[in-house]
Amino acid sequence: MRRLAALLFMLLLTAGCSEPPNKEINRAQGAIDAARSAGADQYAPEAFTAATSSLQQAHEAVEQRDYRLALSRAVDAYERAQDAAKLAADGKAKARSDAEMFVSTTNAAALALDAKVKGAEAAHLPPRDLAEPRRTARDAAASLQKARADLKTGAYLDAIASVKGLEPQIRRQIQLIDAIPPARTPRRAARAR
């Protein structure tokens, strides 16, 4: 409602407008740049795209010398960019929380897998049976390292992408190790006791 009232007021003021609304277009461009800096292109892409689209329509209206439409689109672009910046802040906070949760649960699973692999090696289980769990443990460690680096730099979506889906794979490897039959002791060693 407030948006509509502001738009109508601007339209009434510029009803006889014979010049492009450069001030409003520049203001909208500044708001879009600020929204991009806030991460709106990543964390609020729909709102950000709507803002950039409205600004593009304002430029097209100027080219067609429809300055009233250009003003309307510029005001709309500004308001949409403001909304995108607010949504980006919320989206970024949620992404950070999600990334920290994914990294934490994946790390716990990776530690459990490492412990299982070491226990299996100590029990002298066949190395071929441990090849896949070892590979999964190495891959998980590398993915966790990348995710932690992404967390430090604020690349929360990248951190999520690095570890998302790893925990079930790790848990599967733990189950595979648990299903390996125990190694048999040689008969000579058994008789010597």
C-alpha cells in the first residue's frame, strides 16, 4: 500500500516530465549494487533478479522516451533492491547455520569412520575389505577441510555443497566395516596358547 502511494505521488509530480528520471535510476542502481554486496544475488536471487529486471525496464523506457514509465520502473527497482538486501541478510544467516550444522554432523560421522577403520586394522581385517572405507575417509577429510575454509570466508553455500550428502555415505561405510567377519587366528597360534 505504501509502495503504491509513493508511486502515485511520484507519477503525479512528474506527470509533465520531459526529462529522464536519472536521479531515480541512479538511486535504484545504487540500491542494486548494495544488495549485490549484501549477497542478494546468492541468498535472495528471485528478489534480486526482479530488481535488476525493473531497472532494465527503466532504461528501456528511457530509450523509448517514456519517462513516466521509466520513473515507475526505477522506483520499483529501488524498492525491490531494498527488499532483496533484507532477504539476503536472512538467507545468509540461515545458510551459515545450515553450513555449520552440515559440517558438524559430517565431521562427527568422519571421526566415527576413522575410529572404525583403525579398529578394523588393529583386528587385522583384510586390507581389500577396508579399501573403500579408507577412500571414503580420505575424501570426507578433504571435503571437510574445504568446507571449513569456506565457512571462514563466508562462502556458506559452497561449504554446504562440499559436505552435503557425505554423512550417509560415511555411515554406509561404517556399516560395511561392521559387517566384515572377524579375522581368524591361525591354527598354530591357537595351539600354542
